[in-house]
Amino acid sequence: MNPLIVPHALLLSLALFAIGVVGVFLRRNIITVFMCVELMLNAVNLAFIAFSRSWGNLDGQVLVFFVLTVAAAEAAVGLAIIISIHRHKDTLDVDAFNIMKW
Amino acid sequence: MSLPLFHAILFYMFAAVAVGAALAMVVQRNPTYSAFALIVSLVSLAGIFGLLGSPFIAALQIVVYAGAIMVLFLFVLMLLNVKEELRVAGEGRVSKLVAIALGAVLAGEVGSVLVAVRTPVAAAFDASARAVALLLFEKHYLYVFEATSILILASLVGAIALAKRDPSP
Amino acid sequence: MSLSPVQQELAISTVKVLVIFGALMTLFSLMTYVERRLLAFMQFRLGPNRTGPFGLLQPVADGIKLFFKEEVTPAGANKVLFVAAPALAVVTAFMAVAVVPYGGTVSLPHWGWMPDWLEGRRIALQISDLDVGVLYLFALSSLGVYGIVMAGWAANNKYTLIGGLRSSAQMFSYELALGLSFVSLILVAGSFRIHDIVDSQKGWIWQWNAIRQLPAFAVFLVAATAEVNRTPFDLPEAETELVAGFHTEYSSMRFALLQMAEYINMITASAMGANLFFGGWHFGIPGVPDSPLWFIGKMLAFLFFFIWLRGTVPRFRYDQLMHFGWKVLVPVAMAWIFVAAALVLWRHS
């Protein structure tokens, strides 16, 4: 394998994470915000795999396995919550859910 | 053409697609297009996982992330009939700039650490399913594995309970 | 001309891809004809027998007709996704063929006129022998759902949307059962490589997984039929229900692409059944040499079985379908995994 791939994969992971962060700040639709969070999780997965390859340690792979599983569980519950709040207010705009503001 | 060059070409191709699709996802106004862009990004990430010597995690990424989680997103988007996000004129231009500036600051800080760090490449790397499984079912990861299965059960029950329509009185 | 090892591998793989692509397209067009003929015979009528001898030129006539038909895009349809959906369906269908082995390895003979890196080279009769071959197939069938979801949504038609959602829900429900049926095969063979699973069935005919692991085979048969949207699980796309479901608004070449995706998925499912459950290229009697011909025969038998099923069985209602997938197939597959794991442990102790 080309030894340059590992540091460049880390930079790619950083780029994807930064794009995800900017997306969470910028977007107003709650499902899109959720998708940007998933993008950040994937960037972290890429970093884990790159480091696992770099140090030859398989713990990174096992951690990615767990991140994948927890992300699936979180997506299920998060989307169920989104469905029920949509039923309440019939909008998916993040700014509309501000009842807890003082 | 040598093997390292071939790998490098493939990596840059996948990386370009991943970043392009991620940007498309953030910029698109229609959330369904964003979902499809994210799927493209996830699949190219799986390709990069394969290049980094982890075929098992690459296949799992497509099966779990691109194949199950994103299908769930698409179902919710289509059932809720989500329209395009309306762009309110002139509002929040400053906040947009602040957001992009903060993202750039984050990228700059972490990037300066990453380019300074030394990343050796391990010589013999066996990340086949057998090797990952042997580690996964060892002592402390076995406990986490079982806990994760209970977590999935909890989220299954929770998702059904939350999304259920209240029976009309 | 001397090629580096990477370029040699690329050249050999390109030739394999072209050969298999040609064979698949031929088989696909033949299948459209054979299906109509066999269904006709089962229904005591004749089927297409006018174009060419015995109607063999029917696929050619169909192709010419589809080529010249006008392609209608419904107003208000999402143009990009409407065009991309059949393409995505076909791409995932064809990508699955890359890990299907149809023989062991052959050695090219020394003919003298070939470049020296080809003389006597051992070539595997498989485009790519992935270490996670079975997982790759599973991944591609997960991606295949998107072609249908996109097709159903992009046409801006509520019936197509319902048909698309129903079809994709059916596909990923039965995908779970399909994957679970594979797990017991992987347990016994000890590897994700399809080659290893085929070799674990070497020997006599009762060592084939269809006999040794009968519940897994039963679950696979039902789940594979549901995965490729064939009768009795073709409710989402039947002409009499929901006006042909997710491919209502497609005409001409895009419809042909969707049909091609379905047939190629069926061919891949038959090839996988032949490999994983019927011993692939092994004959079943130890003396007889292995040959791709046995594999092709088994695959054709599976395809005939799919057509036979279509001519015989009525289709499931949608709620019966989902009930069967989740409440019958998944528990049966899981129970068999326990039994298979216990047997493997007992054998190794």
C-alpha cells in the first residue's frame, strides 16, 4: 500500500468533519442537521481506520464496529423523535422548536 | 504503473468524490438530494476503507450505513413529504460567515497538528473478518459487544414507542 | 510489450469482465424469451413462436421496438433522479456479478504466440476473489434498494411512491433473512470467501449445503425470490396491483433497464444458489472432474425453478408478505444458526 495514503486519509477525515460541523451550523432542516452529524461520525470512522492501519492495531477496527452500531441505534431513535415532533408542529425547521427558551 | 501509484490514483478519486458529495449535501436545499449525496459520500468512504486494508469494515459500512441507516432517512423524508428548505432573503448572512469561519478555524487547528504528527505504516496488517472477530470476542470487548446488543434492543423499543400514533379516543 | 504486474492483472480482469458482460446480456435476452415460452407451455398455450425459428428472434424484435419507442418523462417528475434510478438499479445488479465464481482455476496452455506473462498462467474463473465475498453480495443487495426507492419517488405519482416504498420495505426485510441464512454456511465453511464455501461442499452429493443445511436452504429460496421481486413476492410491481408499482411511469429504454436489473439480479441469485447450496462446479460424485458446465447447469435449473414458481403460485398480499418475512423466516434462520453453531462446536471438540 502506498504509505502516503494514511496521512492523506487523516486530512480527508478532517475535511469531512469540518464540512459536517459547518453543515450543522448552517442548515435549518432538522433532518439535514442530523445527516451532517452522521457525516461527522463517518469522518471519525475514517480517522480510526487510518490510525489502525498506521499502528497495525486492530482496536481501531473494533471501535469502528461499535460506532457503526451505536450510530444505527441513534439514527432509529432520532428519526422516531423527528417523526413525533413533526406530528406536533407540522414543520421541520429547527428554529420553530424554541419553547424551552426563556 | 506500479501498485502504489494505482492505489494513490484510486484513493484520490474516492477522496474527491467523498468531499464533493459532502459539500453537495451541505449546500443542497432539497433534503432528499442531500440524502442521496450523503449515500454517495458513504460509499466512497467504504472504498477508502478497502484501500486502507479493512475489507470487513468496508463491507459493513455499506451494509449498515449506506444500506440501512440511509434507507431509514429516505423513508422518513419521503413519508413526511419534506419540501425544499426556503431561503429567507438576507437573513443570517453574518451567522453564515461566522459558521464557515469557525469551521475553518477548527480545520486549521486540527490540520496543523495532523501535518506535524508522524504516521508510520505498519508492515503486516491483517484486518480480515477472522482477526477482527477474534479481538471483538476477547475479554473487555465482549462485554461492550453484549452491551451494544442491549442498546440496539432499547433503541428498537424506543423508536417504536416514540413513532407510534396515539390511538384515537 | 512488457506490462507491470498491476497492468497484467488489469488486462486479465478487463477480458473477464467483457466476456461475462457479453454472456450476461445474451443470457438476459434469452431469459426474456424462455420465460415467455415456458410460462405459455405451463398455461397450455404456445407463447411467441412467430419471429424467427421457434420465435427465437423475439428478444431481437423486442429490443428493436424498445429502441424506437418514445421515452416519456412525466411532468413534475424529478428529472435527475428519474433518469438516474434505472441506471443505479442496473449498476448494482451488474456489480454483484463480480464475485460470482463459475469454476475453479484454469491454466492457460502454452501456445507459443501469447506474451510470456500469459503462457501457462493460472486464471481464476471469477472476476475478483474477495476475502469478504458473501458480505460484498449482501452490501450490493442493500444498495439495490436505492434504485427502486429513487424510481418510486422521482416519478411524482402517489401510486409509484407507494409501490416503491412497499418494494423497498419488502427488499430490506427479506435481505435480513437472506443474510441470516448465509451465516450458517459461513459458520460451517469458516470463511467469507465464496470459493471456500463451494469447496466445503466437495465430495458426495449429500455434502451439498442444500441437504446438509436444509433450513438455511429453505430460507434462502424464499428470501432470494423476495429479493429479486419475483412471484409470489412481486406485488409491488405486478401489473394488476398499483398499476405496475414503481415502474409505471417508465417507458422504452429506461423500462428495459429496470427489467434488465431484475433479470440480472435473478441470474445472480440463481448463481449464488448454485454455488452456495448446490456445490457449484463440483459434480457430487468424487470421481467426476470439476467443470464450469456443472455450475451452469445448476444455475439454469435454478432459473427454471424461478419461472416454474411464477407459473404456479399466486402472489402474497403485502401484509402477509411482511408478516412472513419478519415473523417466520427470521426466527427460523436464527434458530438454524444456533443449531449449526452447536454442531460446529460439537464437531471440533
